[in-house]
Amino acid sequence: EVDPGLTRVVRAVAELRLRVMTTRLAEARAAAERGDVTEAEAAYALVIEASPDSAFLYLELAALARRQGDLVVALRHARRASDLDPRDVAALILEGDLHEARGELEAAEDAYRRADVLEPSDETTGWLARVRERRHVATLPPEYQAIPERDTVTRGDLAALLGVRLDQLV
């Protein structure tokens, strides 16, 4: 700071910071692989402190929280990742998956749609179709929704299934 002309020192400090971040990131990933969530989160926090605008760090934290079953925290991290990088398809897909797991089907459809716009694929088309079908089924009466859990079905149940599933043909 005193003498900006010391470019070698500036470059050396930048290289040291990069090495430290790389080491801490490796430690975070290793702890996550071992299942040591506390250590992984602490290591990720240090890396994020040094690089708060790195979307991929939040995406990795979201995946860690998802593996632990903490959908609320996972969703918070996935949203942060997609806020930082709105073109990150992996973050949008994870966000959609988390919303879907929480039963937030409209939000899941929105996330999948945004991912499909950025990077159309058979996978995103399939996820969109699945969540749209789930949204449609959620609007149907509880009696219809209970049909798949029944051991036997009546003719009326079968007619309802055919009518709903084949409504385009009927």
C-alpha cells in the first residue's frame, strides 16, 4: 500500500492468497467427503470470507446441506449461488430440486424453467414435465390422489385415472 510500485510483492501476496484459498477449499471438500459437516462448513466459511462472490462455493455448501437433509439451509445457499450467477444451470437445477422436495411446486417449476431456457436438455424438459404433472395432480380431489396407494381400485377409480391421464385424447 505504501509503495504500489512493488509489483513483485503485490504478485507474491496474491499468489499466497490463492494458495491459502485453494488449500482451504480442498480441506472443505475433504471434510465434506468424510461427512465432517462442522469442519466442512467452517472451511467453506473461511473460503467464502476471502471470496464472497464465488457462486460455486455456495453451490457446494448447498449440496452439503442437502446431503445432511437440511433443505432450508440448502435452499438458502442454492439461491445465493443463483443470485451471484444467474446463468449457473447447476444452481438453478438444485434450487428446483430443493423446492420440489419441499413441495413448493410452483417455485420448482420456475427454477427448472429458468435452467431450461439457459441450457435446454431432455433432463430439464423431463423435470418440467414431472413438476407440472405434480402441480396438476395436486389440484385434483384427495380421493384421486389416494388411488396409487390403494391395493385395489374400483371401476370409478379406473375411469378417473383414464380421464385425467388421457384427457388430451378423451
